[in-house]
Amino acid sequence: MKKTLAVALMLGLAACGEEPSLAPVAQAAAPKPMAVAAVVEPQKVDADKELAQRVMRAIDEAKIHGIDAVVVDGAVTLWGTTSTKRARLRAAKIAAGIEGVRAVENRVQVVAGS
């Protein structure tokens, strides 16, 4: 019996001397990389927004103030107020001369003192 106990004690001590391997546990716990298809779209330029900016810039450069432009499918609608009929008509003519403008609807109101 002493012999069996001595063998068991030696096997136990021998097992304690080995460092445990964590590789199987680490492999199981590590997240698996996923294949992700990245779709990168180039930034879309809103053509109507860009056209409205060009119209507004041209009207501002002509020193006509108080007018805003909204563009839908190339059709420009002018909004706001101006103090003269001449400025109202001039704003519409400027808008119509911008490349890409298909139509102009002039809703600018003439208000004295605006």
C-alpha cells in the first residue's frame, strides 16, 4: 500500500510541476473574424442643392438681397422680398442664365422699404 501511495504522490507532484496550457481555452474564447463586405459609396453631390447655391451666389454678387432660391429637378423657385420691380425681374433673369436651370418661377414680392 505504501508503494501505491508513493506512486500516486509522485504522479501528483509531477503533474503540479507542469504549466497548464491555455491555448485551447484562448482559441475557444477568441472571437472569430467575420468577413464584412464594405460598400463605400462616393459622396453624392445633390445637383439641385449645388444649383441653388450657384443661383444664390450669382444673385448676391449682383447686390440683390432678401431672395432665396429653391431648386427641384433643375426648376428654380425664387422667394423673398425686394424693394423694386426691377430687382425682382433682374433676379429672375440672373437665375435663368445659370447653367443647368430649366425653368424659373419668380415668387419674389415687391415691398417698399424691404
